[in-house]
Amino acid sequence: MSQGSGEAGGRSRVWRFRHAVTRYANPVLRPLARKLPYLGVLTHRGRKSGRTYQTPLNVFRRGDVYVFLPTYGSQAHWVKNVLASGSASLETRGRVVDLVDPELITDPELRIAPPIVRLVERRVGVTQYLQMHSAHTP
């Protein structure tokens, strides 16, 4: 596994749908994502605007590491924002976790993801994941 851009131009096969999802699906998903397993709302700051954004995402925990699969690829704004700032917060299952040290990992097999998620994400062309560590590791 190594760092890199993965898919051509850092975009997956579903890149063209990102605006519709952001505008119509995300507002509906946000309340659910805060409570359901394997989902969460990532709060991050815009690298250019400085504005705060809340993005519902799939998230998987491995010890103190939180793993996000960028369905639209590494060129998604939330990925760029988190990498630029070096931190974000995640609300998942009713609690908020501060996250630091983002790292974009290229792994075409997506071995870190659960099997069903791996299957779906690989079909849409995802070859990378973003991992972050809990800021408050005991």
C-alpha cells in the first residue's frame, strides 16, 4: 500500500453524480448517518472558503484508526479539505471524535474495507481510502 492518486485524475466512475448527491441526498442522509453503524458525518473546513462543511460518509473503525472510502475519488472536496487542514471531526453513533493525521492510501483491493463494501466500491472504481487517527488515543 502506498500513497498516490489511484484512479485517473483521482476520480471514480460515479464522479458525475456528486453534485446531485450533495444537493439532494446528503441533507436526507445527515441525520441518519449520525446514528447508524458504518456511517458518520465528517465536519471539515473548506481549504479556500474557510467554511464549515458536514459530509455524510461510510466510515469503518480499526482500533484508533477511522477509515473513509472516497466514493467519488480523491479529488472530492472533502478529501482535499481534510488533507489540507490535517484534521476533522466525526459524529458517529451519537458521539463526536476529533481526528488527525489524514493519510490517503492507494490499495486497489481495498483490503481494509468489509467485504460487501469492498465489492461495491471497487465496482465504481475506488482504489484509495483515507485514514485518520483519533486525536485522543488513550
